[in-house]
Amino acid sequence: MVFILDRSLRVLKLYNPNEEELMVPSERLIGENVGKYLDKKFADMIEFCIQKTIEADGVYEMEYDIETSHGTEYYEARYFRIRKNEFACFVRNITDRKKGELLLEQNQELLNSILDNIPCPFMLKDVNNDFRYIYWNKECDRQSGLNRNEVLGKTDIEIYGKVRGGEYQRINQQVVDEGKPYQNYEIFVTPDGVEHSSIVYKNVISNELHRWLLVARWDISDLVTAEKSLQEANRVNQLILNNANIGFAFIDPDYVIQWENISTYSSHPIICNYKTGTTCYKNVWGYDRPCQDCVMQKAILSGKVEQKVFSSDNQEYFEIMATPVYNESKELQGVVIRIEDVTVKKQIALELKRAKEEAEKSDRLKSSFLANMSHEIRTPLNAILGFSELLCRTEDPGEKETYAEIIKNNNDLLLQLINDILDLSKIEANILEFVYSDVDINALLSDLERSFQFKIAHIPDLKIKFVPGLPACTIHTEKNRFSQVFSNFITNAIKFTAQGEITFGYRVCDEGLYFYVRDTGIGIPEDKQQKIFDRFVKLNTFKTGTGLGLSICQTIVQKLNGSLGVKSEEGKGSTFWFILPCKLLAGGGDNRQEEIVVSGETLSGKKNPEIISGKPTLLIAEDVMDNYKLFQIFLQKDYNLIHAFNGQEAVELFRKYHPNAILMDIKMPEMNGYQATAAIREIDPSIPIIAVTAFAFADDKKRILENGFTKYVTKPITSESLLNTLKEIGV
């Protein structure tokens, strides 16, 4: 509605009247003073608004409410002068909008109340304003000892200081940069001094205009305590079972042994064949179906405990008891087998002594392993930390080079240690990967020869040589594991050969191919030669290593259905060998790989002549700046470098510059490495493309080579491995 009023509040005109809201017929208002129909308070308000309009010489706005029979109605009024003594008043009913705002306000208060009563800290930070806190619930007050008024509007550094706050800020930025949630285990201390275990969760939430960082913390102290209690209970139970002088096994209804301690309980030639994961009647008794007098089968059929006494030689007697196990639904889950040696007391005493000796041996091996791991990990770490500090302090170029070399060597040692432990874990879990392919043995061992010649360049009196047994030799085997065995043998030979020669190669034998590594080193005493393939065995404690390498090699060769051993004479040297039962393949070489390398060289020669600087040009697709800087340090001396921050940019820069080769990160924004490589291959099918990946499993490497990549390098990357790979593709 629009009212035209004069200075005395008399209604001159009325437009778009709403009779229901006016509560007075509109024609009666014309010419009348509004005070006649309104109470004094409301008339004074209109007088006040007109006065403000005069003072402002413009539009004056206000909102007000009126109680009606329908409840409270809300209005918005706008006043402005149209003539010297005439004023227009626009009145609009804003009840729906006002109620919506009130509802929104109530919902906000409800949400705040809910968040304030959540039993875990809940925070919001403004991503667009240096991660300053904009929300801090009551549980944050309680657990941190800080009041929200002390926190809101501040950054983590302002609250917690540069060290702790700086780390929070770093993680905040990491979550934003990576664009994925962050979750981590943290310890925090409440104001009462009690340490709590917690899970911290961070994630970015946003709309079209703004971004916030959501932070929540869950106190899992009770769960951690319960888990520790459960672990302790399991440890005690296991300790009880292992020392009960009774053998147990749990066997499922298909006769597969799911768990057992019988194999450690008895050395009897039959009883000791209870092995986890095997079928009992096959592995223990040597039958192709359940035994005729099977106590387990009887227990399943009768639904109760069954037992029998077993003796194979009338000297040792065992009582075998089978107890069926059912779930709450009365469904059979399996059978618990209990085996007890019931031979005469003397025999029982001997068995107990043997079990005790085995337990002590296991404990000694465990203690030895823990002590050895502590030493082997701390040794390179000590050098890395110490010489890193010295490297920061010294200004002498020679010292810097020496310190850097020491740090690099210890990094390599630590990485090898981790790899050995990971391989051991995979062996224990029976998940050691084996991916078979056709392997050019001459090419592979020639590569190893070049690699190790470079590594021993600082030992002038030591030579290393590969002697091929055939002009061409291609076999179907696991390339990486085959190379791992040879590398381990050669590395050990280098450790124990100060001067002379290390020769390695192969020859055809009746069983297949005989591979060897022969050195002129210190040799191995005859009485220790059979022990060196055991775990954690080190004949020379002053040499670096974990004592795991040869044990891992033995497992690998056995997985390849081969055999291995050593011939040695103390003071004259050693020959480590292994035999693989394989057949030579026609064609004599990994032709596919050779074609890729030759293709890359041809392309570089024809399509990309040397640029003005005289250096080859590399396109590096890498979205993490620190990683690109590392490439820059490694390569800028010998190559011209072009940097692409994502896969899409890599394709565009390739079209523009046509580099000699490409280093392509796999995981990038906008377009990943696989997609970028596919696009570039449509332009140029032969350009050498090296995948740079943190995925190190065999399936990942296979996928890389099947998707257009020429080679790959695995993170962490060393300058040596990178330059060797570039050299291999002729760039």
C-alpha cells in the first residue's frame, strides 16, 4: 500500500489499499489524520519517520510489528518527500519473510545447541582467512582449557605458538591442497594433566563463495585401553596355550586347519604335520578322504566329545580328543582337536624339556632380532641426522660433498633394511608377489653389471664381471625377484671382497639353468655354511645388514621351484648358486622392450635436433613443486627442463615444444598421468615417456607398461636411478 501524507499526518491519497490490513474502510481515511484511527504510540512513530525523512532529505526505512487477531504481523515502511509538504509512505507486509528469518535464527540456535552438546570437540576454520577459528563448541572449552572468546578470530599459531600451531597450519594447508579428508591418531592432554588418545578428522566444506575447514576430534582412550586389555588377555591366553603341554587345533567342517599349536607341541613324524591352512587328513595322515576311524568325523556326527588313543610305533602314545563347536544358532563352526602325549612319565619329561628348549630358542631369536633391528635402524639414522646437521653448518664444498655422500649411502642402507623387513612380512603373510614374464637374462644381468660397476667405482682393487653362458637367453620367470636374488648375492660378495674379482653368470645344466656369483673374498667356514640361509644369521657382526637377505633369497628361489646353495673355502672365496628348472624360449630376448628403447632413440634423433643450448629437452609433468625442484637439481645441468603442473598442461606443452622425452607423474589433478600419456600417444606414438610413481607393486608396474609408458621410476627417486633410466632410453 502507498499512503500520501502531509506534514500534519493527514491522508491525502491511498493506493493499492488492503481493506483487511487497514481494518478501516479506505475511503474513510482520505482527508483524515492517521492519529484518529491509530493509537498515539503508532502515530508518534509515523511523525518520527517523517521528521527523519526531512532531516535525511532522502528515503527513511523502518520495520515494525502489529498484534492482530491472526497474531503478530510484520511490516516494512519506506518514507520519502515528494513535495514540500507531502510525503509518500510505502507499506509492505513482510510477515512471511520475517517468520522465515526467525525460523532460520531458531534453527541456527538449535544447530549451535546440538553442536555445543556433542561430546567431542568440533571446530570450524575460515580457509579464506588464514584458517582463523569461526566456531568452537563447549567440548573444545572443556578439553583444551581455552574459552571460545580466546580462540575465535585467531589462528593456530596465535593460540598455540609457532611449533605446535605451525604444525596444525601445515596440516590445514595440506588438507586444502590435496582436496581429501585427513584423519590421524593423536595424543592430547586435558587441563587436568591426563593424556588422551584421539582420532582427529579434518575436511574442507564449501559453497560457491567460501570454504571452511571442519575439524573434529574423537576421544578413543577407552577403546585404546580396551584394545590393550584385549591384547594382554590374548597374550596371556596364547602364553597359557603354548605352555599347557597340550596340542590344540581348530579345524573347520571341511577339515581345513584354521589354527594350531600342535606342530610346535610334538615332533612325532605324523602328529607334527598339523599345519595351519592344510587339510588334516591329507597333510597329517596322507589320505585323500577323511580317515576311517576319524575322531573328528565321529564328533561331527554325534554332536558330542569323542576321543581315541593313537600310537604308530608302540613307543609314543597320544590321546586325541575332538570337541564340536556350535554358534548361537546351533550351526557347526568346526571342531577343536586336543592332543596330549600320554607316554610314560620319562617320555613326557623329555618332551617337556624339548618344548622348553624350543620356547627359549624362539625367545632368543626374538630378542636377537629386536636388538639387531634397533641397531641396524639407529646406525644409519644416526649418520643421517648427524651429517645432515654438519652439512647445514659447513661452508667447505669438499666437506659438503663428503657429508652428502655419507647421507646418501645411509639412506640407501635404511631403504634396503625397510625393503628386507617388508619382504619378510610378505613372506610371513604368504603374499609375496610373483608376476611372470619373458625375461632376457643377458640384458638383465648386463644391466646389473653396469649398476654394480658404478657402485664399486671407489674400490680400485675390485672388479666385477658378467659372463654370459649363451649368446641369447630368454626364460619365463619373475623378473624382479630373479634380479633381487642376484643383487643380494652380488651385494654380499662386495661386502666380503676387499680386492680381486667378482664374477657372475649362468650355464645350462641337467635341471635347467645354473646361476652363480663367485668372489675372491674371505670365504665362509665349513661349519657355518648351512646356517647362513637361516633368518637373522650374520657371520660378521661388524658388517651392515639384517641377516635376512639370504633367507629371503631362499624363499624366492623355492617359490620359483628351484634350489640354492653355497660352495666356499675360507680365505679363498665363495660361490653362491641357484638352479631354476626353466626352458629357453625361442627369440632370445625381450624384443618388445628393445623395440621401445630403439624407437625412442630414433624419434629423438629425427624429430628433436639439439636446441641452441646443446642440451636435450625434458618435459616434466609434476604437480608437487618440491618434487619438481628435486628433478631440477638432478637434471638442470644436462637437460633443458619444461614444467607442467598437471596432465592437461603436459599435453599442451608437448604440442608446443616437442621435447626429447617426458617424465610423467601418475597422480595429478585435472588429468592424471595415464590420461595425459594416452593423449600424447595419439599425437606421437614413439616419444619416450617415463612414469614417475609411488606405486611399487608388481600389478602397478604392469599396468604402467601396458598403458603407453616406455619406462618407469619408483619413488623415492635417486639421481642415479633417474639418470640411468634416461640413459637407457637414449636421452
